[in-house]
Amino acid sequence: MSAPNKSYDPVEVEALKPEVVEQARDEAIAAFAAAADLDELKQAKVAHTGDRSPLSLANREIGALPPQAKAAAGKLIGQARGAVNQALAKRQAELEAERDARVLVEEAVDVTLPFGRVPRGARHPLTTLAERIEDTFVAMGYQVASGPEVEAEWLNFDALNLHADHPARSMQDTFFVEAPDGSADSGMVLRTQTSPVQIRAMLAGEPPLYAVSPGRVYRTDELDATHTPVFRQVEAIAVDEGITFGHLKGTIEVLVEKLIGGGLELRWRPSYFPFTEPSAEIDLQCFVCRGASVGNPDRPCRTCSSEGWIELGGCGVVNPRVLVAAGIDPNRYSGFAFGLGLERILMNRHNVADMRDMVEGDVRFTLPFGMEI
Amino acid sequence: MRVPLSWLREYVDLPAGETGRDVAARLVRAGLEVETVEQLGTDIKGPLVVGEVLSIDELSGFKKPIRHCFVNVGSANGTGEPQEIVCGATNFQVGDKVVVILPGGVLPGPFPISARQTYGHTSAGMICSARELGMGDDHNGIIVLPPEYEPGTDAIELLQLVDEVLDIAVTPDRGYCLSMRGVAREAAAAYGLPLADPALLDVPPANSYGYLVKVADPVGCDRFVARTVTGVNPAAQSPIWLQRRLQKSGIRPISLAVDITNYVMLEVGQPLHAYDRERVDGPIQVRRAAEGETLTTLDGVKRKLSAEDLLICDNSGPIGLAGVMGGATTEILDPVTDPETGVVTGTTEIIVEAAHFEPVAIARAAKRHKLPSEASKRFERGVDPEAARAAAQRAVDLLVLIAGGTAEAGVTDIAAPHPVRTISIDAGLPDRVAGAEYGRETVTRRLQEVGCTVVGADVLEVTPPSWRPDLTDPYDLVEEVVRLEGYDNVPARMPTTPPGRGLSEAQRFHRRVGVALAGAGYVEINAYPFVGEAAFDGLGLDADDARRRVVKLVNPLNDAEPALRTTLLPGLLGALRRNVGRGNTDLALFETGTVFLPKAERKVAPRLPVDRRPTEEQLAELNAALPDQPRRVAVALTGERLPSGWWGKGAPSGWADAIEAARTVAAAAGVELTVRQAQYAPWHPGRCAELLVGDEVVGHAGELHPRVIKAMHLPERTSAMELDLDLVFEDGRRVSGPPVSAYPVATQDVALIVDAGVHAADVESALREGAGELLESLRLFDVFTGEQAGAGKKSLAYTLRFRATDRTLTADEASAARESAVAVAAERTGAVLRGA
């Protein structure tokens, strides 16, 4: 490279001649346009914008120009390089877009391939059904209470106004726990109902008491399509000042609406339970046929066996004797209680035809219920 | 209680168009559980008529006797000519009146009848049996009618084939509804109609010349009415109407005297007993049994009596188990016809007993002798003691009317004095209990409808009727008022509850466990808790294993499974096996539930008083007798834990998954679980983990012992976990938010060679301790044994991540921490840096 020469005439420098610069510019632009892919473009980029490219070499010559000539030469080269870079960027963007379009097509997969890499689990529908009922009561201000399954006879029977010879005591076929001497007089049974939990709850403190108690209960029925010796009940009790049969009705209406749906008629049938008086059985209008199947053999209803009603459970105003046994003043407080069988609700609410399916633990039965019911 | 509608109408003048269903609906709302309304005779179509057998030609050459008959059916066949019928029954003779269905008729089935050729003759109709007409299960051939009916008479009407029967399940408090009288009373109240009470009869007063009866136990027997009928014709049979009413009520007609006692029992609700007077030896006595006495009851069973049994006796000893079943020695004789003379012999003198026994004594006797009878069912629930005289009179009247007997003038009636029961009730109580506004007038009227005598104004003095022993306190009366006014008419309201506390921490935890396991791919099951020795043997438990100490049941459903579970595994593994058997091979199951662990010292739970709250000491004693019932969770796995697929190979389930399930539960509890190598049945001795929270063992996990797998017919490599949820749960736990450092992490890998027997958990805890506070996390990313590790050695490779909360760590700091970690591991476990 030559030293600065103040008398140097720029026109004399071949590389800075406008026609030479323009030609280099045009050749670069043409080379970019001709590049078929990003690799060729990269080569063209090196050739036309790299250190050894005509425009770069020409640019270096500017430093040797006399000051008065530098501006014009710089402008000339700058414009040419600007045009080259612009063409390069444009072509680069074009080719990248082409490549992306091609690659994304090549990388496409069949997203409908069957998947199931992570196995699904499920909770038992009776568990989630009990929780749903619990939640309905918890939202009303109730607490959830529980008690032991092997229970004292006093709690399962006596305190509930079922004395030793009460006919109702033989109605319920009870599993008796063996006493140390091998007899049946252990004073303990497998609880036949969740009602002893009510007594426990009452013994635990002064009213007001609002409690719901789901749990397993036992009776000596053989397993068949509609019976199981181990089944589940949910029981609720309210003890407070001024509790009436009307409060019982209101509460059950709310429960039914949350659990099954609105607009269904309830039938309240007088019945007999030693621990309540008055006592009632509650029937729910069949939510499938709404009674249309009754006396109509052409339209039989499986859900209600064409009866028009579905038995929901038993209930009543707590017998004052029960309050007394639990240490609650029946002159100040009154209460209501009711119990529902969960298996029957599950059968009705979810079209389960055979109770054995709830017992046997076949995963094909349980899986469709998932995590919530 | 089966109630034929036609019979009910005899006592209540129900509206003519009222169907069985209509009546049932009314009764249901009044509290009677009408289970079904049976439609009788709707599937029979006539002509069904009385026929007179004119001739019988016994056909031979067939496998069974066949008769070719001509039967006079009057003008029912349109011609008046004898009807030609082929019949397979043989219990009739020429001249007998029978029931004939003619061509065009239909029998239940449905079996349309037409004239056809059979056994070489034309058979234009059929001679019917009771079973073919849907009247009962009588197999004794065709029906032979009493002679007085004219041929051609419509037999559908005659046999009362068309009717409706309400089947009512009577609750224990409504014993009076085990009678037509009781149901009729409810129907009358439900319809607001008057009742024709069948117990309102003219009865001659008691006198001193009736059959001699001595009641030695007036508590057990507070009423004994005896009447005698003589000159009874033993050949007399129950008329059709009586038989039909019994049949429709579900009682098989037997003989006239027995049929009459059953009929009156159904009608009035008073169980009766008929004795053959000639077979009773001397006066009747009512007393308790002496230990060792025996009695052969009507069913032919010789029974050993208990001192508590209440007996009817004569000079020979016991002749009946009071209120339950009569004895064989004094029963009415079956009539016997002399084949030569045709003379019928049998009982001609009958003593009718109508007594009242104490309900509890009868209930216990029926239970003790496993002999629930129609009589005991009624006495247990309470029979109207004031109906005894009327019932006896009714039976006497029927014996006189139907059997041609003569009522003796003697009337025995022994009655223990009954105190008059009155109940005081605040007239406003029904309103307060129901939350409705009835008012005093309504309350009084409803109680009167029930049969009570009511006097008073604000406080009512109520005397319940003799047939309602269940009405004993004011709330019983409240129930009567509210049910008759209609439960449907009580306005529904919501109580005002105090603010709720929501679920307890433990309840929330139990839900989390289920959600977490289901989220991890486990499916919940609920097994029965019944187990037997076989279950423990299958698990390979030692003879002295604590889990063999069980709570036993006196009356298990299955004698092979008399105990309650002490572990969830038998039920869970049973469910696993059942699933595998049904072709579900990749399984992850879980169950949560209680196990039952007897107390060290077995005790009896006391029967506490019910007239007051038990003391705290009494309740403590009661609870102390109950077995411990901790809540457990268990899982069982087999097959692939992660499925194979087009993505590649899956992963078989194994011991590690079982332990992982325990970690899932621990995470739901928010506690840290540590794992220790252990040996514990039923697990594989080399693949069993003891699970600890702190120093407490909470459960076990791992692969099952191959012997257990074989014994229980489980798939190979089945794994399981069981732990105690109560032990894992910590109440009041609260997590403190950890500081999160924004400085960069320094990662260091370390590979250690240890003896093959060294536990990874020990190496890890040594590394953690040595690494100190700068260690953010540690991960074991490779384990291998083999030549490179050296014989009897294994290599464990860890990634340690270091980070400080307040600065960027220098390389030297990170290396120093790593060296310190390795040093502690070396000291504790003999670990050597690989390549060192």
C-alpha cells in the first residue's frame, strides 16, 4: 500500500472509478440473486462483502486519498456497500423463509398417534360420592365426623333407643364381635349404621351440633346385585334450639338439588326408626321416567323398577330419649337426623346395574369415574 | 301383611272406582309401606265354568293315566251337550263338580284353550287345578268343588279370581296393622270414612264354668280366653270364600279348624290356637318351663326348653310354646275317611285359646328356638289384649256356622288388671316438633281418629287405644298427628347454622392421599375386611406374627373368614388377582381403610345406662374395650408401570414403584420419608423397604416374596406397599417458604466406588452432610456393578449442585464442598473416588 499522497488524483485510482465501483456493486447484487440456497449465499457473501471483495479493497484505497477527495470516494463506496448489504439481507431473508418452510414440512408428525405413556388412575366412585355429599354439608356449615367400625353395642343400639329386645334389633342382621370367652357378649358389633357417630358427636360437646358422617357399615346380607354385607352410609345430624321436621325437609331438599338436580318431587312417608320420632322415609321422584313408567308396561323404567319413586333414605326428628342418653337437655334442644345409602345413590345417579361392580375392584368399572364424580 | 282389596272393602266403604294403586298411595302417605299391589286374575279369560263329571273312561297304553271324560257344563258351551275333555288328573269321580275352561278361554301363561285332538280323542277344554288358575301352589290335582254349585255357573266369580292384593311391610311399631282390622282403620282415617270394626261383637260375659285354666305367670300371660265348641263335624271343609281369602293372604288352607283360627288372626290380629279337647289332659296351665323339659311342636321338632320359655301345659306337661307354636299331642286331628263306610272321623270337640302374652318373652322364645311364626310375629309387635274375647267369639261363631258345632256356654276369661295409661301432652308440641301450625282442635281430632281418648285443653290427657301399645310418650302422639296431617304438608325451612369449620386437617390429608395416588396412576378399590387363617398363611406370616392376632366375629358370612383384617394386603391382592384373571394385566391398585387390632388385654364393652349421659369414666371404659382401628393405605402393582408403545419400551413395575408410592403418600402428608433395608413378611427378603418418618416405622414396601406370589397365585414380581396413615399424618404442619437464590449454580459430578452391600441411602446422607449448606441438590444418576467397579463393588455417580444465597460461588469453593462431601462419604461408607 502506498503512503498518503496529497497531490494524488482520485480519478487515477482504478478501483475507485465510479464505473468500476458500480460494476462491483452490480456483480454482488447479481451474485446474491443467483444464490440458490443459504450455502451459496454465504459464499457469495464472502466473495462480495468479505475482506478481499472488490468493494472492501476499494474502500481501503480511500485512506490514501487527499482529504478533498475522501468524501466523494467514501460516499461512492458507502452507497455501493449499502445497496449490496441490502440485497444480501433481502436474499438472506428469502432463502431462510424457503428453508424454514421446507424444514417444518419435513419435521411434521402424525399427532393422532395413540398416546398413553402415563397410566391414568382413578378414585372409587363411592369415595368421591361421599366427598361430594360432605362438601354440600360443609358448605352449609356442618362438620364431618367419623367413628370406629367395630363399635360398642351401647353406641350402635342402646343409646339409639334400641334396647336389647327391641324388634328393630333383630331386623338388622348384625355381625357380633366375639367376646374373650368366645360368646357373643363382647358388647361390640360391626356397626350396622353410621348413627353411633351421631351419639359420639353429641357426647363430644354442647349443641349447636351440625355434623355429617359418611362411613362403612355392615349387615349380614349375602352379596348379590342389590345387596352387599359391607356398604356405605352418609348420615347427618343437627341439634340446636328450635330444630323442627320442617328444617329436616329443607335440608334434604337442598341436598337433593345439589346431588341429583332440581325440579324433582320428594315423597315423605311416615316410617319407624327407634331413634327418631316422627320418622320418615324419603322417596325421590324417579329422575329418569318422572313417574311415566308407573302402570305403563310399554315404558318400563330400570332406574325405579317402574315404581316412579326411588328410595333415598330414612330420617326424622331425633327421639328425645336419644338426646337424654347423650346428655343433651331435650327440653332445650331438638334435632333431626337422616341417613342415606351411598350404593343406591351411585346406582341411580350413574346407572350402575349391579352392586357387585362396586365391590369387586375391577379397574374397568372404576377408571371411567376418574377423580371426581 | 297381604291385604286383598275385596276383603278390605268389607270394613271400609271405599269409593267404587278406587283401584289397589289408589288405596296404596293413600296408605303409603299415612305410613304403611305398601311394597307391591298384585293384580290377580287379570290374565284369565273365560268361559270358565262349573262342570259336573258325567262319565270317566280310563285310557290305557299311555305312560301316565289319562281319562276321557264327558262333563256337563250346562248351557255354557252354547249347545247344552256334554263337553268332551281329556284329563291327566285322577283325583275326581263321576258326579264331582269341577272347574272347566272352554275353548276360547285363556289361562295364565298365557295359555289359550282350543279344541284339539289328543290321546286319540277330542279334548274341547280343560279341567283346571288351583295352580293353573293362579290360586296357589296346590299340587293335589284338579279342584273338586262342593256339590251345591250348578253346572255352567261362572267360576271366575265363584272362585273370586279377580282381585287386587296390597302387600304391606309392617314396621315393628305398627303391630296392629298385621290385621285387616288395623289396615282398615288406617284406610278409614286416610279416606275420612267410618270403620266397621270386626272386633265389635256381642260376647257373653265370663263365667265360672268354662274350661279350667290356671295362669301361674300373670306377667308373661295377662289374658287368657278359652271357649269350647262341641259336635264339630270332622268332615266339614272350609268354604271357598274362606279358602280364597287365606290364599290371597298367603296362607295355605289346611283344615277347617286351623283355617278358621288363621282367618280370625288375619281379620282381628289375635293369634288363636285350637286344641282337640279330647286330647287335652285336665286343666290348662300357663307357666314358665323347667330346665330340661321338652316339647314336640306342631312341625314335628322336639325342642329342649329353656327356663325362660312360657308354656301352655296340661297334666301331661307342655302342650304348646306360648304365642309361638302349639304342641303335637293336642293338635286338631286330620280327618280320616273310612274307605268302606265313608264315615269321616277326626276332632269333634275344640278348645279355642285367645291369649295375650308379653312381647319380650315371645320375641326371645321365637329367637331362641329359631321359630318365627305368624303368631310370634304378632305377639312380638303387640296384640290388642282387649280383642281376645271378640276373636274367640268369632272363631266359635264360624265353627258353629260352618262345622255345625255347638258353642258351650262356659266362657273362660282370665285377665290381669291393666293400669290405664294416659299420656300428658302439651297441645302445642306437635306444632313445635313439626314446624307447622296445626292448632289444638286438629291435634285432638287426629288423636281421636287413631282411637285415643282425649281430654283437656292446653295440656291434653290422652289415653291410647288398647291396640296401640307403641304409643307411650308425647312424641309418639306427635308422630300420629303429623303423619295423619301429612308429612308433605309440613313447610320446608333451612336451619340457621353457625359458621362452619370446614374439613379437618386429617380429613383434607385423607383426600390428598387418594388424589395423589390416583394422579400417579393408581386405581382405588374397596375390599371386604373379612379374613381367615388362609390369608395369613398365604402371606407367609409366622405363627407368632402380631398380625395373626385378630378381632373375631361370632357370626361371619363365611366360616373360613371369621376375622377382621389386620392388614389391607389380603383384600388388595385378592382384587389384583381377580383383575388379572379378567385379563387386566397392567395394574396399579390402592386402598385406604381401617384395620382392626385387638387391645393387648381383651375386654367387654360395658352396656351403659340410657336414661342419662354416661360418665367420662364409663365412656373411657367403653372406648378402651374397642380394638385399635388405625387407617392404612396400601398399593399393589403388577405388569407394566409405564406402558410400551410406538414410542418405545415401557417400564415394568417393581419394588421401586412400591416405595415411590409411599413417597407419594408422604408428600401428600408433607413429611419426609426415609427408607431402610429390612426383612418383613410378605416381602422379598432382599427387596423389602422399611418406611420411616423420623424414627418411627410407618410401613413397608417392595417386591413380594416369591413364595407368597406362588401361594397367592399372583403374577411374578408383584409389588406392594402398606403404611399407616395415622402415623404419617402430622397435624398443624406449616411450610416456611425457602429463600430462592438468584446466583448461578455450580455443578460437580462425583463417582464413588463402594462395597456392593453399602446402601445408597447411607452414601447419600454422608454426601449431604459433608457437602454442607452450599449443597442445593444431589442426584444419583448412575449405578453400576461389574468389572470397571471391581469385584464385590458398585459405582454410584452423583451430580451435586452447589449454590450460595449471597454470592456467586468460586470454582474453589465448589470443589472444596465436593471434597468435603466425598471425605465424609469415605469415612462413613468406605467410598473411594472412582479413578482415584
